[in-house]
Amino acid sequence: MSDGVGGPGDRTRDDASGGSLEQYRTVMNAIDDGIYRLDADGRIVAVNDAVLEQTGYDRRDLLGEHLSVLVGEDDVARLERELDERLETGVDRDATFDLAIETADGDRIPCEVRFSVLEADGEFDGVIAVARDVDEETERDRLDSIWETYESISSVIDEADVGVFVLDESSDVVWADETVETYFGVDRGDVIGRDKRAVVEETIRDRLADPEEFAETVLATDDDAAVEQFEFRVADGPDREARWLEHRSKPIESGRYAGGRVELYYDVTDRKRSEQAHQESEQRFRSLVDAVDEYAIFRLDADGRVVSWNEGAKRIKGYESSAIVGEHFSTFYTDGDRADGVPERNLERARAEGTAEDEGWRVRADGSRFWANVTITAIREDGELRGYAKVTRDMTERREREQQLQRERDLTERILETSPVGIAVVDPDGVTSRANERMTALLGISPDESSGDAAGQREMYDAEGRPLPVEERPAARVFETGEPVYDREIRLDRADGSRRWLSINAAPIDTDGKPVEQVVVTATEITDLKELAKRRKQELEDRESELAAVRLATNLLETGDRPVDELLAEFVSELPRAFRYADRIATQVSVGDHEAVTDGRDSFERRITTRTSTASGTPIRIDVGFVEPPPEDEPEPFIDEERDLIDTLATLMKFHFERREYIDELRAETRRLEQFAYAASHDLQEPLRMVSSYLQLVDRRYADALDDDGREFLGFALEGAERMREMIDGLLAYARVKTRGGPLERVDLDAVFEDVCSDLEMRIAATNADVSAEPLPAVAGDESQLRQLFQNLLENAIEYSDDTPRIRVSAERRESEWVVSVSDDGIGIEPEERDQIFEMFQRLHSREDHDGAGIGLALCERIVERHGGEIWVDSEPDEGSTFSFTLPAVDASPEE
């Protein structure tokens, strides 16, 4: 049997192809990429020598094992998915994978793998896979021995007993040996004396695997004088073993049984099995060569002419087998190479050395060129040169990748050397293996020192100036943790005595999950930035006290309506801290009739003063002076920044008190306006009632005496008086929102909504309105005013609906307040009119279309503002409106 790729002892000729199994083996083992033959279950059934060299395994360790012994689970899953897709679609497309093959020593070799599907009788029969080491060297060593690891195929037929029948001239069995009994499972006593035909038909026939063919063949020799020979198979049975037998029969020409025949039966089971194994092995190699389409694999005769051609050769070189077989292999070389005798030299080298490898341009059938890697191996049998195995791989893409890689390396080199950032590569022992010119300049070392210990042994200090141990430096931390280090500031004391501040980044160079082997370190000089930061820090410290005073003043002045005396007292107690000699300083501040002085300070020896006044003329003054003399060596006790400070503080106080005066004035004016609105609306009610009463009296007494115009005019007067009454009532209600409002207490909006719906019951029923609400919260508010708010909004929603009104009320919590929304499906509001609807007496429709005084929404806004909230509307014409307003939650009521 064949062991993986077969052994050197199998030299059976393949007459159809003109080759031999040995030649196929020679070809496969001459390929420098690993080739695997997998069965349908993914188990390894054949490998070439390159696999053994690549993985370090013995062939016996691999054969019969699943592919996962070499490839990780994820990569096996990828291969299986691709294989399933190919089998499902029937598309025989190239499939290439980048994966790692694990060697016997546990190393991982990155490979590029291509595979092809094998079929037998239309069924999936396995896979041919080609694994190419992506890190392989361009030049390869010669093959050590193409026969080294293969075991010989069993091809020797064991000596066995021969079964013998002797027939007389009548074809009766006159003698049989014991071996006949063993082979056929018969008793000689039942055979001897019987006619051969009867023995075959009645005794032997049913014991054979193909009884019809045996009977027809063996009985046809009865009258034949020639020597006859054929093979058949005995079936397994209780009294015999299954075996292959060779039948030989020849006539007996003399002696007692002259005219008869002697029939010999040889056990050829081992030979048949060996032949079958040989055929299977040879078929595997033939299919293997044909399936590996990444390579042009073909044979040459001793003169260099093509005698075989695989699919890979067709794909790479572009020739059909019929067009190239018989042609000299120099056809594939360029004109220049042929003129230089390159093809002949390659053959001569292969003949002399056993193998020859070459790289160069080759020519396809269409005249195009490709860069090829070529291996020519001499094939010898019994020492005689039989021809050559030639393996060609298209390396054009790889060559382009290598050239591109070299260009990228050159570009990277130029970038490194021209970069304004220092870049270095550090090894685990701390040695700098590479540093660009900028890094050597930053470290203050010569280029010769950049690749040694000098770069890593400089004294370094952290941001606080403490010595930085070697194990705490950025590169060392990356080696220890495997994690990058960013923006680490260090101080470097250079050999020339200068100091430099550097910002360091360090990151591991990717090692595919293995321990960090190298770290790349970048350095940017930040010496100028550090000096600038130091100056800025000093400047900030110098002004910190000044800024603290400004913040104090700002905080004090933004606390609202604090009493002036309280504000000034705190201000003068904190102000001395803003001055250099705070323990010797006293302050005095006055605003109008209000004044505050530092405790215990009655007089100033030396002082600075600033004065200003508000727009209304209120004077403001700030005095700062020494109650104890300043230091004797201080020529000027107050610096410019301190003088500027009290000017700034005086300006802040001016703005604050001007704002307070303005707010006080606004409040007084608002109170006056509210009182005027209340008085005007209240005083107008009496004369309006008198006008209305007399108009109604005229209508009752003299209506019949008036003509049509008179009655119409009287109607206009009555309607106008009624509108005036509504407007005065609305104005009075608007003025009373703050002056007559009740305290803000806990109000249950659910109860308010129910009361309003009850009050509007007749209106709701008359319009068939659908009014509903989600559960509403409790808020802090004036219950009477909130009832008015809901009533106005619901009446508006009913009034401005074309058909049956549908109104929904909802609420949503937003931090310390509730957002309440009243939505309808009415006529909506134009975008440009939304800001007008909350103005007093503003109407968007005529009285003939919609009734009302135009004060309802203004009153709603007034009520919401009194509760510290806001009101707005979201609306689209013909799609309805949503009026939303905010009210304080019960735990966050607004200040009255």
C-alpha cells in the first residue's frame, strides 16, 4: 500500500501518459510549496516533502490526522465555509487564504493557501491544498533527497500453494489437490469423477463474485487447444475466504490424460491488492498534479521537449496541451535568454546537479511576459536520464509586491530621517536598535551611539524633577504591561550640560499575540512650552489674589436683593486678602448713605482711593490703606495691579447698584400701572352700566317707534356697550392677577379639571365635544386662577373647532416643574400669528366668525407668569393646536 505519496520502489509504467508513478512523485516533491491531499472528511491522506520540511513532522505523524492538527479552529472553519460555498454553487473559483500553520515545535508559519476540489464519479472526493510560506526566501536549497521518507509499495506476490484440477479427454475431473479445497471451499471427493461443466455449474459457480463471467470463460476452454489465462474473484463464505485467483489452463499432450487439460489456480490476492493500491496512488498523484493550478507542472523528455501538461501550465502559460506537447521548452523563454543559451544551461545544470532553479521573465502564448520562478529536476530510472520535471510559478504579483515593499521601505526611511519628531526602536534589554537623526539630536548623542546603550542610559527625570528609574521609563513600562504609554513628560540632562523637556509616546510593535519584542518610542521637544507654562503659572499666581477679589465681588453682587449694609460688611472683611500686605491693610467702602469699615481700623497712614457714582447720582467710594507701615524697603506700597483692582471693583459695584435702582424703579412703575389698570377698569364700570341701562330702556319703550335704521343703530349701541363691559371685566381680571391673587398652595389639577368641565357642561353638550385628560399632578398654585386658566384654554379649543371638538389634556414632569398641555384638532394657527395671540385685545378672526374680547389668552399668560412659568403654542393650520404651560411642582413653588 502507498504511504502518503508512495515509495521509491513503485516503478509501474503509466502507458497512457508516458510517465510513471515515480515521475509523479519526483514532480510533487520537487515543488517547494507544501502540497496536501485531504479526503472528504478533511483528513490528511498525502503530503509532499515540502510539508515535512515546513512543519517538522514525520509523514506517519500526519497521515490519517485531521487538518486541525496543523491549522487553528478559526482557519479550519474558514476553509470549510469556502468549501461548502463552492460545492453549493458549483463555481470552481480560486480561493486563497492567509493563515498560520503550526509546526511540530509549536512555531506558527504564516502561509498563503490555495485549494482545489477533487471529485470522483461526480461525488466530492477531497481537496488538494497548496501552502506557500509567505516569508520564504527567493533562493531555495536543493532537494536533499526526493525519496527520503516514502515507504515502498507492497508489490511482491507472496508464494502460495497452487490449486490444481486435472481433466481427462472427456473433461471429467480425475484429480484435484488440497489447495482446491481451500480456495473453493469444496470437498475433493465431491469433485473428482464429475464432469467439469457440472462441477462449475453445480458446485463452484455460486461461490464466485461474478459467476456468469467465470462460467462463460472457463467452459469456453473445453475444446480449445491453446493456453488460456484469466483472473476472477472467489466470494467470501463460511468454508472459504474471499480471494483473487488466476486461472491457467493448457492441454495435456501426452501421457495417461493426453487430450485432457490441466487447470492451475494461483492465489494472486496480494498482487491484485497491490495493483489496486498502486492504481489508486497513481490516480491520486495524477489528480494532485492536475489540481494544483497555481503551478505549471509538466515533464520534458531528455532533449527538453514537452511530453505532459497540467491545468496549471495551461492557466499560467496560456497553451493548450495539444498545442505545446512536442515543442521545445525554450519556447517559454525570451528572445534574449534564448540567444544567451539560458534554456540549455538550465537543463545542463539540472542534469549535472539533479535540480536547477532560476528566476526571470518568461513568455506566454499570447506574447505577454510574466516573472517566473522555475525548478527543473532531472528524472532518472536505474541511473538513466529519462527526462525532466519542470515546475513554474507565476511570481509577477509577488515581485511587484516586493518592489512596492521596497519603495515603501525607502519612503519610510526618508520619512523617519526627515521627521521633526524623534523616533527610536528599543529592545527588551533597553538597547536602542535604531534611532533617526532627530532622536539623536534630542538625546545629545552621536549617530554612532544611537544603536547602542548610550541612548538608553541618559539620566531622566519626571515632571516633578525626581530621577526616573530605568524600570519606570516609558519603553520599560510597555515591555512590562504590553500597553502603550502616551504623553509622558520627562526631563533629560544631556551630556553637554543642557536640559531638555521631552513628551514621550511609546507603543509595542505588533507581534501577533506573542510577548513584546520591540517598542517604538517617539519624542517631541517641549522645552519652550514648559518654560512658557512656567512663566504663565507665575503670572497666574501673581494675579490669583486679584482674581479672587473680583470673584468675591461678583459673587457678592449676584446674590440678589441682599441688604446693602450686609453686602458691604462682608465685602470690606474679604477685600484685604487681594493685596500683597494683607495683614497690614484695612478697607472702607461707602455707597450713598451706607458705609462699612474693616473692624478695628480707625485711620489710614497711606491709602489709595477710587470714586464713581450710579446713573442716578448715588456716590460709590472704595478706600484701601495701611494701618501698619509697609516694609521699609518697599518704595511703592501699592503696585499698579492693586490700583487697577479697586477701579475694577468700583465699576462692578456701580453696575450692581445701577441695576438695583433700575429694578426698583421698574417694580414701582409696575405697581403704579397695575393700580391704574384696576382703578380705570373699576371706575369705568359705573358709567358703562348707566349707558347700558338707558339703551335697554330706549329699546323697551321706543323700539316700536323707531324705523329699521333706528332699530339697527340701537342694536349696534347695545352690542358695543356689551363688548365694552366684557373688555372692562377682562382688564379688571388681568389687573387683579397679582394684586388680588391668593397664596400659592398645593392644588390638585385633577380636581380643577373636573370643576371646569362641570362649569362648561352645557357648552360641551351643545357642541358634542370629546374632552378627556390623563392623570394630572398636584402643583403649587392659586386654585382660582388655575381654574380660570383651564377654562379659558378649553373654551378656546371648543370655539376654534370646525367639527366635533376633540380635546386632550396631559402632563409631563420636567425637573422641578410640570409641563401641562391642552391639545385640540381645530383650525390651527398660522406660523406668523403665533406670537400675537397672547397680546391684549389681539384677535385673529372677525366677530362674525368667532366671538370673544381678545383678552383670554393674555390673561392665561399673566396667570402662568404669576406662577413663575411660561406658556407657548405649537400649531399647524387645519391640524389643530397644543397650548403648553409650566407650573411649579409642589416641592418647588416660586417666590411670591
